[in-house]
Amino acid sequence: MKSNKNPYDNMLEQLDAAAKIADLPIEEYITLRYPEREFTVNFPVEMDDGSTQVFTGYRVQHNSIRGPYKGGVRFHPDVNMDEVRALAAWMTFKCAIVDIPFGGAKGGVTCDPSRLSQKELERITRAYTVGIAPLIGPEVDIPAPDVNTNAQVMGWMMDSYSTYRGQNVPSIVTGKPISIGGSLGRREATGKGVSLMVREIAKEKGIDLKEATVAIQGFGNVGSVAAETLYGMGCTIVAVSDISGALYCQNGLDIPSLLQHVDSHPKHLIEGYTQEGLECIDNHMLLTLKVDFLIPAALENQITEDVARETKARIIVEAANGPTTFEADNILEDRGITVVPDILANAGGVTASYFEWVQNLQYLTWDEEKLDANLEKKMVSSFQSVYNTAKEKNTSMRMGAYIVAISRLVEATRLRGKI
């Protein structure tokens, strides 16, 4: 069961714990405990039945010491300020870990996309964009897709902002359709980055991927691409889940067949998929399966203390943001279960977003091979920095990741004369 813990409190606990290990006085990192700017916008939208509903949207800009704010926009019924605040902070650390010149931001609208038509989604997107337009810009704050948003949503955002500015501004968002300035390889980048982290930690732990078993919670854009890539590397994907349920097959799921099923499903879900030896299981069972790699690729606070005590995974690679509570993290560490943290594992998306932004600003177009090569170089280098720091400090990879991020952020703050 998902924890109700405030995700921002979870972030603060991780931040303070890492600063203590790094022996940093609070005066040097205190600004990282607070967002620089928070914004709430309430906007009316005409629904298809002619009624008017008022929706609430958020944009939090956490830190800009290393560059413009960068972060996704999610549409979900549970979106609230505390969640967006935490996600914005994690983006700050994520950008520092992969050493790209961005700060962290995040946005969201409290709504249920499954109950909205395409036209209603478009009207919500455009109204939200107009509401936050004074805060964003290609050299100020660059949104991107997140949970329940996609390239089409980014296309609407780009068009709305361009109308607001009176000129075409493709660099205002990343993750947009390729035909209007998007980058080849951007959609797959987060899932590919997760797969690269699985590959790198497998090397360090002496695990042969062709004999490795994997369970993936969440089969959206990130989870499905990770499944496809890891399947291609020889892994056996034994379980996957989405909002419609969870599937388990001891001998391994036929991932190409499952992807084809999801692609043809009206709501792009795994429900209704059939295969010999397939079992329907629940979410808790998936999270506690005996596998080499567990990949939570859904929402935050999924790996609670109860799950941490029961999970039989050897290694957890966090494709989602904040999937593990602070208390659960301590339990996993005590049990000797390695966690490749979210702020490293899922940084492929923001890294590719940086590449897209650079292409837009320079009016260039890269081929997919160039993006993939640069993505791999960044992700592998970042993994080594985090892994080596964790070994040097005799701590977890999460603390190693935070130490790398905080060190770079504190250095930038000091060089700019802010401390």
C-alpha cells in the first residue's frame, strides 16, 4: 500500500542525511531546503457538455544556481503542492548529478485524464500554460512531459506560449513532437537510461544479464521502454503492472507481444493480455517477488517499510521519482539490498531534454545515434561518480548521489558569492 508520507519531508530527510555524511554545515546548503518560487493558478475550463470547471495547477521553481529551471508537468488526481515541491527539488539534484546546466522545477494540474476527452485535455493544457506563462521561458524555465502528459501536450504548451509571446518559441518545452522541433530519441531516453543503470550495476555486482530476472511496476512510457531495452539485453522480464493490474510469468513475458497488445489497447493498458503460464497478481506481490532487479516505474511512496521488509529483490533501480520512503530506504540498506536511486536512475529523460533544448537554441537536428551516444556517455559517467562516491564514503548509492549533487550545487553557490 502506498505511504501517505509527505514527499517533501522525505526529500528533506535524504538531503540532511547526505549533508551529514559529507560533513557539510547547514549554512552551506540551507537554500536547498527551500524552493525559490512557488506558484498556484486556478483556471476555468469549458467542458464538452457546456459546463465550466475550475482546475488548480502548480509550478515550483526550486533552484537556479546552475542554470534555468527544468522539470516536467504531470496531470493526476493526486497532484498537490507538497508533491510538486518535492519533485522540483529532486530535479535540482538530478540535473547536478548528470552535470547539465539546469536547476530544478516541476509542475502539475490536479485532474483525472482518464475522465477527460482529448479536447478537454487540450483546453486544460492551454489554460494552464497561459496561467504560468509569466514564470517560464526558454532561458528561465523549460517544462517537459511527466506522468499522464506526452509529446502532444508539449505541442499544445509550445503553441500556447508562442501565441503569448507573438513568435514561434520551440525551445520553451522539451519532449515535444519531432515535427515541431522535438528530438529523435527523447521519448525513449528515460527508459533507456534506466536500462543503462541496470547494466552498469550488474557489471559491478557480477550479474549476467542473460540470466537476470526483472519485475517492473508501471508499464507506461518509462517502464515499457525499459522492459523492451532490457529484454533486448537478454533479461527475463517476469512481471509488469499498470493501473489495470499486474501480470506474472515465471518463464518470462513475451515483451514484443505485450508491447503490441498495449499499443492496440484503447487505453494502452496491459489488461486482456494472454500468454501461456501467465498469472494475475497484485501490486504488493510484484514488489516482493524474488528477482534480481525490481524497477518501480510508477508513482512515489510505493516501497514502504512493509514492502522493504518483504521484498526479495537483489537490486532496486528506481525509474519513478521518490518511490522509496526514507524509512524503507534504511531497511533496504540494513538488509544489504542495493538501490540505484531515482535522481540517478531516471535522469536519462532530463539529459535528453537538455540535448533537445541545445538543438532548438542552435537550430540544429541530431540523429538518434548521436543522442543515444551522448546519453550513454553522460549516464555511465554519472553512475561511476555516484558509485565511487558511495564506496569512498562507505554509504548507500542514494547518499552517494546526494553528496555528488550537493557538492556541485554548493560549489556553484560559493563561486557565485551566495555563501
